[in-house]
Amino acid sequence: MRLILLGPPGAGKGTQALRLVAKHRIVQLSTGDMLRAAVAAGTPVGLRAKSIMDAGQLVPDEVVVAIIADRIGQPDAKNGFVLDGFPRTVPQAEALDKLLAERGLKLDAVIELKVDEGILVKRIETRVAEMTARGEPLRKDDNPEVLKGRLAAYRAQTAPLAGYYDAKGMLKGVDGMAPIDDVTAAIGRILGGKAAAKKVSKKPAGKSAAKAKPVKAKPTKAKAKTKKDDTKAAKKAAKKAAKAAKKAAKKAEAAKKAAKKAAKKLAAKAAKSAKSAKKAKKAKTGGKSRSGKGKPGRVKAKARRRLTKAS
Ligand code: AMP
């Protein structure tokens, strides 16, 4: 998630940014904090920015753009970021657009905390009085006079950004004078709605992505090819099976024929052996049949002839 929090100094951008960081596991990129760190470290940027900041003026665009360009490229910003105090001028916003486009990144929302400047001044006067009473150190730009100057700078240089992002359809306004939790809830609703819209718009995007990606189209083609191949292979297999069946039938027919022939041969053999067995029996029994009936007339004549010969 990549967000911009817009609003004049003291509007509560830092407080809301910290809550967004915790909720969405993103980083807070505050150019004010980075510049203060540079001032404290005495870097060339810090040395250049110090007096400008103390006066409540804006540091040159190229300085803050260079800081942000370096920061959004760092690994911890990969998951997203909330920009707090940047951009502060239209040229900074244009530079940010370019930086994001170069990295193929997009902003999810620009949230403007709308506040009453008069109340802000009163708030800072109360805070300064309380801190002074407690003996706490004050930031050089943390006094009503400097705040008035910063508010003037905001009106002149930063307020036009609302129109810049509104024209892009990205601007969402929140009542920054509401209690902190209510502001957080309002931001949550904006981002929740954004997430829901993103989910809905993901469907057609997914479709077009599938269309655009030849890699996605490949499996469909491959599937069709496989199907075609399958049909071809099935046809081939069926043809092969029919051929085999025909061959088997032919073989079976031949076997049937051979069996018939063998049975015939066997039957003939059996008949032959039966015939010879009968013949042998006949010779043994003298032509008498097993029943003893035979041909009695002929036997009797033969015996008579034998008897006549003997006498
Ligand atoms: P902040 O803490 O955001 O209010 O910033 C403190 C001071 O740092 C501002 O008054 C400016 O002098 C300087 N500063 C922070 N951010 C920017 C920026 N984006 N452009 C120019 N100056 C900035």
C-alpha cells in the first residue's frame, strides 16, 4: 500500500501515519524527520536545510526529491509506504509520479486531513506553554510565530496539491479536527473501500491479464493439442485392437477346424480299431456273436460236414 497524507503542519499526519504503519506493515517516510536527522548528523544536506527549517520555510525541491528517491528504493519500503510531509509542492508531486512510474509503482490513495488553521495555532500555543512549564526542550520551529509562517507556506505551496490529486481522482478528504480514533476510523474506511474496489476490479484485470499473457494461453493450446493427440491415439488403438480381434477369430476358426479334423481322425481310428477288434473276436469265437445267436444255420452245416468227413 502506498499512500500520501496531506495536511498542514500540526494536522496529525504523523500520528495517523504511525497507525497506518502498524496496521498495514508499511514504512512511514517523513521528509521532516529525515531532514531533522540530517541536521543532527551534520550532513551536507542537514547543513543546507537547517536554517531553512528553522525559519519554517521549505527546503529546495531537489533536496527532498533526492532523499525520497533513495528512500523508496530501499528494501523496507517494498511492502509499501505512507508519505508524511512529502510532496509539499507541485514539482515534488510531479517528481514523485516520475519516480513511481520508473519503478512500476502506483499510489493507492491521497488522504487530506482537513483542519481549522485558527484551532491549530491555538493548539500549538497551548502545547508550547505546557512544554515550557515542564521545562522540556522545544523544537526551533515549534512556536506560534514559526507555525504561522509554515501555515502560510502550506497555503501557498502545498494546498494546490489537493487540486493536483483531485484531478487524478485520487484525493480523499477526512475531518482532521475529529478525535484521533475517529480520524483513524475514517482513513480505515477509505482504505477498506479501496481494497474492496481493488478486489472487484481484480476480476476483469485477471481476465485481460490471462488474455495478454501468452504463457497463460499456452496451457489451453497444449490441452487442445493433447485432446487431438488422444483422439488420434485412440483411433489407432481401436484399429489395432480390431485387427488383433480379427486375427484371433481367424486363429480360433483354424483351431476349431483342426480340432474337428482331429476328432474325425480319432473317430476313424477308433472305428477302425473297433472293426479289427470285432474281427479278432469273431475269429476267436468262430463267428459266434456275443449274444450266442450268430448265424446258427451256417455253423450247424459246417459241423455236420465235419462229422460226415470223420465218419
Ligand atoms: P515537517 O516535520 O513535515 O513539518 O517538516 C519540518 C520542516 O522540514 C518543514 O518546515 C520544512 O522546512 C522541511 N520539510 C519537510 N518536508 C519537506 C518537503 N517535502 N519539502 C520541503 N521542505 C520540507
